[in-house]
Amino acid sequence: MPQPATRVRPTGHPGYSETLPRAPESAATARRLVRTALSVWGLDNLTDDGVLIVSELVANAVRHARRRSIRVMVERIAPRTVRVAVADFSRALPVPYAPKDDEESGRGLALVAALAANWGADERRWGKVVWADLEAHG
């Protein structure tokens, strides 16, 4: 019997992850993963920002990465803090860009920075992981 691609990790920080095709359609699956994780953890107030952030991170990976897959991860790194991350096989780190008013793209990382408590990119031997932390208040 096939195992589901999404499962709760039994040890360490609770988390969800899924390997997806490096395709625009994967953003919808990534948003569902974020919604599911936040709902299970009772952090529904982070959902709007979380799905927007994961959409931007997936879009960047689709546009700039190599190979045919990406990995989306949602981890609860503290009781009220969630990390949304996308791993890809490109070693080129993201660079925030200041687009001109008439440009239709280039605002994704600025949006991530505005919504997240913190964000960054971690280099790996095989590529990178771009992440954003969301903090629940109250």
C-alpha cells in the first residue's frame, strides 16, 4: 500500500513536508499543506499570511530553481512560531529586488519580509532552503 507523501514527523519539532513538482500548479498543494498544519496546531490566525508566503516561495523556486522537484516544509519551531520553507536544487540565494512601478513581478520577497517575523535562506550542499517564520500573538 502506498504511503502518503504528507505525514506528521513522530519526533523533534512537529512538521509537515511534501515533495512537489517544480511547477506553478504546486503552489495550490503547498497552500493546502500550510492550511492543514496551521489548523491542526490551532494557529488558524496565521493562515492568510502563511499561504501567501508559501505561494511566493514556491513561485520563486519554480522560476529560478533547477531540476524537477521542490520540497515544501511547515514546521512548528516554537509553541507560537511556525516556519514555512521551500527547498530547491539551486544554490543561487534569493536577492530582494526593488521593481519599478510598471513592472508586474519582483515584489515577492518584499512581501515575504513584510509578513514574516523573520526570513532567510540557508545554503546546502545540494541547493538551498528559503524560509519565513510566522509568529502568533495573543
